[in-house]
Amino acid sequence: MISLIVAVSKNNVIGNNGKIPWKITGEQRRFKELTTGKTIIMGRKSFEEIGRPLPNRKTILISNTQNIATENCTTVKSLPEAFELVKNEDEVFVAGGGQVYNEAYPYADRIYITVIDKIINGNVYFPPINLDDFIKIYEERIDGDVSYTYYTYERIKR
Ligand SMILES: NC(=O)c1ccc[n+]([C@@H]2O[C@H](COP(=O)([O-])OP(=O)(O)OC[C@H]3O[C@@H](n4cnc5c(N)ncnc54)[C@H](OP(=O)(O)O)[C@@H]3O)[C@@H](O)[C@H]2O)c1
């Protein structure tokens, strides 16, 4: 199963000038819970923002300019190459950024999306989820100074 995991503002922004343009305590809890022990796939620009492979999971980096190979990080040159490496895994997480989400969206079986309850400026967006293809299977609102809602969408099987 291929899952996209993302946090967006109310206006679908995911990034601004190479960074995530918010810091909300607790908002990344679901990312950590879901991806620990699994494989995440990410583009080079998102990887550079974090600066290192995240602990306790495997990272597949997509890049034609970098080649990082460590015990828990592999680099490939395309998304299909990444999918080939994880074809025997139950669930793999595509973790951004904009370019990689756009490429992976047609293959997504599931989308875990956190919607921050605020309009935020940015220059990288998540593609709109087409509700002809996806159904909402989970919703949990977390109230706080800046509230957010965890949603899960699953691709409708035809
Ligand atoms: N809100 C969230 O949940 C979230 C999550 C992740 C990231 N972000 C944000 O997203 C932004 C980054 O997104 P982005 O779209 O600019 O970049 P990106 O998708 O993170 O990385 C793009 C890079 O990945 C490589 N790549 C992607 N597709 C490829 C392909 N098919 N073949 C070869 N290489 C490929 C290329 O690297 P090379 O140039 O090295 O070849 C490309 O320049 C940042 O602002 C980040 O903070 C937000």
C-alpha cells in the first residue's frame, strides 16, 4: 500500500522557500506514530530541510544530484525506482515535498492529511484530493492555539 502523509494549511500550502511555514506543538505526532519502523520516500529538497535521515525508519531519497547511502537511507533516481524497492512492504509513506506528492498522487492508496486551521502563505502546495476517487475514513480535530484536524482518505476501489 502506498500512503501519502502530509500537513497542509487551510489554503493547501505545504511549504515556503524550502521550509514548512509553521511550528505547531504536537502536530507531527501522527507522522511519528505512523512512520516509525516503516519506510518513507522523500524528495531531495525535503530531505535537505530535515538535514539527516529520521531515526527509527528507513528513508528512500529521490535525487539526481545527491547520493546518500547509509544503513537507513538509500538514494534512487526516480519514484518508480523507489516503489520497486518497497514492493514487498505492507505500507510505505510518501513524505513530500510538493514535486514528489504530485508524482505519487496517482498511485496513492491512502492519504493521511493534517489540515491546520489557518491560512498560511507559501509557494508549495499539495494537489487537491479528488473526492470522486477518495473517501474520508477518519477525522480527529485537535483544539489548541492553532487547531488542526487529522484526516485519512482511502482510494475508492472500483
Ligand atoms: N507540510 C508537509 O507535510 C511537508 C512535507 C514535506 C515537505 N514539505 C515542504 O515541501 C517543500 C519542498 O518541496 P519541493 O516540491 O520543492 O521539493 P521535493 O519534492 O522535496 O524535492 C524535489 C527534488 O527531489 C528530486 N526528485 C523529485 N522527483 C524526482 C524524479 N521523478 N526524478 C528525479 N528526482 C526527483 C529532485 O532532486 P535533485 O534536484 O537532487 O535531482 C528534485 O529537485 C519544502 O518547503 C518543504 O518544507 C512539506
